[in-house]
Amino acid sequence: MDIKEIVKSSGVDRGTIRFYEKEGLITPRESEDGRKDYSEEDLQRILRIKLLIGLLVPVEDVKGLVEGTKELKEVLEAQIEKLEKETFDVAFAPDICRAVLEENVSFDRLDAKKYIRRIQKEVEEKYRKKDEKKEATEGAQKPWLRFLARLLDYFSYEVLWSVLLVFVFHVRLSDRSVGGNILDTAISVILMLLIEPLWLRFIGTTLGKGILGIRITAKNQEHLTYKQGFIRTWKVIGSGLGYLFPIYNLVCLWRSYKMCSAKETLPQDKEVRYTVKKSKWFRGILYILVFWALIALLLTSDAYQKLPPHRRDLTEAKFSENREFYAMMLTDEDMLNSAPEYELIIEGGYVTGIVWETDIRNTNEKIYSYDAYMIPGALALLGAQDEAGLFSEIPDKVKDFIASHPFENFEIEEAGIRIKNEVTYSGLSLEVTNKVGKGYSKIVYCLYPEEYEPENRYFQRFAVMKADNH
């Protein structure tokens, strides 16, 4: 083997090998052209020397072993005693020396390669632990990274509760009052308190933290117990988030930011080990994708609530349930007139249209718009069509149009459904007011009898039909 091959095979650099030659530790054969030719025995001796030097054995002792003036056993025993008396940055060396002794072999028969691999593993582990310790120290002081992780975590619990409201408790998200929103916040916090310790118990991180490369473990690097995770999460909710109370929440976030910036340990981190992996470009992209996925889930849940119970062909019973579904979106204040009599048009056992008429003569009372009955009737059939799907704007578009044109003649067609309104009145005047109630504002249309008109009449015919049957 030439010098390049021996360097590659031994992992010892060229300068060190030249030093070994100079000290007489190896004596390679020299070819006629002056090049050194290293044998397999030279390679094994270099590896043995490398091992002993790695165990901090003095060069003089190594020379004695090569020259045969010293025995491997006595050199290793003396080295173990020396290593245990003094402090060295190679805590693994005594154990490796003992392992060599247990083989009870001479220097010339020592298989150095397997012990060199062991030293390399020990050194790699030592530096890995140093890097982790550095990460644990520096990682905990990244306030913005921590904030983003917490933001995603808390948002995930809010989305989880919203999904439960929609699919389990059948509560309309768009109808939540201020009190309902406060309750939602409280329950989201409770979910975080109960679920986050499970994340920490089984995988040592959470959704947001895992994406950003953050881990939270016990001091011994083991996963937290559920109790430890529960206590930490409670401290996060209290001292970190201020129990989500307005203003106090901002104060706590600012205080945590200042403590992190000053490299102080936050209250929730005193009993845990907080580590952050090196930044990777894909973590930011994954974070954004997951955040948008949660938003999409929230929007999908809200859109799902706008779909009626039944789709496509409707029997009379299914049509009635659809109509009641849309009627529930309206308040009692919307239903200011008595309900008109619906006439259902049924073909082949399925509802294909509805018609109702009202004819009021010589009234002394105001006549309010019938949109509270027009809208559910129209949407019951319209919302069942394929074109009026999950994210369709057609139902809202039709609802808003009817609500703003209750006393006008119109004919519109959407999703294969034709809606026609015919209105005539005399001796009546139109009045438009803005009615404001608790949590809502609505434009109210009504007709009132003209003072000097002895007679008045109001007639309306409202029809909703599938376009191909009209």
C-alpha cells in the first residue's frame, strides 16, 4: 500500500504516519524508486498505536510495546489507575482499557479496529450531548419560535372544539353569541390542559412544537409523565397566557418575551428540558401549510352547517325538514305575518316546486314582508341541488336577493331552480326601516294603509319550481 492507501485505511493523517516512522514505531519497506510500501502488518500496528494514543497512553509506553520492552497488560493497568486519579475529558477511556485487558492478548495480537470504532461512537455521543445541551440552553431563549408554536397549538384546540360543536353538538358557529364565544375560549383552554400532557407523555412535543423542531422532556431526557405535563401546561396557561384574559394575556406574553430575551428560565420550564433543533427551511413551509389546513377545516365545518339535511330528490317529508332547517336561521322577529299555506307540486313522489298566495283586502294593519317564509321555501329546494354544494355562494346570494326585494316583481333562476315573485298592491305605501335588536341589525320592509284611501288590497303569489318543470 502506498501512503494514500494507508491514510485512507487507517484514518490517520500523513503527517502522523511520518511521525510514527521517525519514532521507529513502524518501518515500511522502501521500493527501488524510493516510495514507501506499507504492509498489512504496518496497517494493524498503526491502528493499535492510534487506539492507545486515543486512550491517552504516553508515546514512551507505546514505544515500549512496539519494541517489546513492555507488556500490554501492565501498560493498561497503569493507565487505568492514572485515568481514574486525574480528570480527563475521556470518561470512556478506563472502560475501554478494561475491555482490552479482558481479552488478555499481547500488543501484536490486539484487534484495535473494534475499539477504535467504540471510541469514535463515544466521542460522537459526547459531542451530540454537548450540542443538545447547547440547544437546550439557546433554544429556550427563542421567544418568537415559542410564540409561533404556542399559537398553532392553541389554534388547533380551538378548531377541535369548533368541529365538535358542528358535528357532535350540531351548534351553528355563525350564531355564537359573545357569551358563547367566551365559553368556547374557556373550553379550548380546558382541552389544551387535558390533551397537551398526552402529547408530551407519548412523543415529547406537541403539534406546533414538533413542526418547529422543539422538544420538551424531563431533565433526564425521558418523556414527561402525564402529571408533569399537566402541571407544566397549567403554568403555561397561567403565567404564560394569563388565562386568556384580555389585556392580562398581553402582559403575560410581554413578560415571557422579556424573560426569554434576558435568557431567564420561564416558570413552566424550571422542571423540564427544552430543546430546539437547528432551523430547517421546510419547517416554516410545513408550519404555514398546517395552519392553513386548520383554517380550511374550520371554514369547511362552517360551510357544512349551511347544507340542508337532505339533498337531490326530496320527498314531502324531506322537503319539510329542509324548510325547517332554513327557517331556524331566522329569528322570531322575522316572522311578523301569519304563515301562508304552501301548495306542494309533487311529481313521481318528489317535490318539484311550491306555490303560495296571499290576498289581503281593506286592512288597518301594517303588512310586513313575507321573506321569512319566502326564503326557507326557496332554499329548501334550491339547497338540495348539486350546484348549491359545500362552498357554493348560491344560497346566500338568493337569500339576500329575496330579503331586499320582498315587495317587488322578480324572476330569477339559480342551480336549475326558478323563483318567481308577483306582487300587486293599492291603497298602501312602502315603508323601510332599520331594526336593531340584541346582536343583530335588519332592514324591515312593510306596507301601511294610506290615510285617505278607504280601500286597499295586497296580493302576492310566490312560486319556486325546477326550471324544467316550470
